Amino acid sequence: MNHTAEVFQPLRDDDPRVVGGYRLAARLGAGGMGRVYLSHTQGGRPVAVKVVRSELADDPAFRRRFGREIRSARKVKGAYTAEVIDADADGTPPWLATLYVPGPALSDVVALGGLLPVPAVLWLMAGVAEALQAVHDAGIVHRDLKPSNVLLAADGPRVIDFGISVAADSTAHTATGTTIGTPQYMAPEQASGRDVTAATDIFSLGQTAAFAALGEPLYGDGPAVGVLYRIVHSEPDLSGLPEQLRPLVARCMAADPA
């Protein structure tokens, strides 16, 4: 989800005005889990409040998983993450609040400003890798690392939307036989329904870095089934990447998670 100042939107008639004691000031975005709003702590610190959509909120199993993931996410204190500061898995609706990051998403930066030069891509990879280390140390697998979940603040990138994907993914898989995530940035084991581990996020790190340098997903766009087939059955074509980036991206995107 994109939490930038450029996408502030006024609240609509169907938006809540207060969630968990946080007065909502504007819309920041929306995604598979729900909507995200701008609010402030009592001390005036800006926060992003994510409100879970009703289809998930009505599932008791989701709420239990959501609660477990929130407890894990609270342990993440990395410099390159958006820290979870408050949440209520039992609320009506369930919600959580993270520190607001004043910076555009990587996806928007590339779309509006063009490709990142090699030093900037390496800087990006280092910050996101450090964020993933903090996330993995807390026992969490992100599962949906992608350019729109990396915000570029003045002092470095921030990884957002960690710690809640497992709850949503399990609910969706049980209900529909599908998996929550973005096909273009999945790892082969995720795309084929096998065990997802920290290595899955490293594969997505390679894909995200490649997008920053190329301006498009390595496995292309189009119908999800075609993208997922290519991820599972073919090697990524790294020939379009700057030569300095190819060995590092190739290591991230090894097909074998080990």
C-alpha cells in the first residue's frame, strides 16, 4: 500500500471517522487486507491505521491468526521497517497502526522518475535486506515484498505490511484455494503452494531490486497463471540488468530456497 503524501484522499461517506480511538484524517490507500488511513497519536505523531475489510473480519479463524501475527510484528524494531505501535485483532473491525513513513513507494518513484542507478539500487537492497533480517528475527515471513511495499524515506527505505500476511493468506487459501500475494514478485515455492520460509522473501528482494533497475517485473505482466508458470518453470532473464547487479540478484533469485 502506498502511504505517501501525494496520495492523501479525503474520507468518503463509507469510511469510519474513528478507529480504536484514532481519529482518521485522510485515506492513504487500499489493498487486499483493507484500507489504510492517516491519523495521529495523542502526542501528534503521524500513524498509518490499517482497517481490515469485512470479509476477513467476519472470519474467527482470521482474527486468531491476525492476533498472533500482530504479537510477532510488535517485536520487529528494525531501522528500515515501519514499526507496529498499536493494534486490536478483536476490534470491530480489526485494525493495526504503524508509524507513518513520509516517502513515496518505490513503484511510484520508478513510474514517475525513471530507473534507479546502480548505487541507488545497492543502497535500496542493503536497507531492505536489513529490514527483512529484523522481520525474520521476529519469526515472520513477509510473503508480499514488492515495490509498492517499500517506501523511500529521506534516511533510507522502509518495508511495510509485514506481520499480517500469514493470517490473510491462510484465510484466503482455505476459503478460495488461492494465495494472497502479488504474482510478479512471488518465489517458486510460494507460486506452487509449497512451504514458505524466509528464503521466499529473499527471492522477492531480488525481484524488487530488478524492478528498480529495469522498470518492469523480471517475469513480465499479464494473466497471473502465466506469470506464476514462468516463475516456477523458467530461470529469470537477467541480461537487461546492469552487469554490476547481476551476480547479487541471481543469488537472491536462486530457484532452490536452500
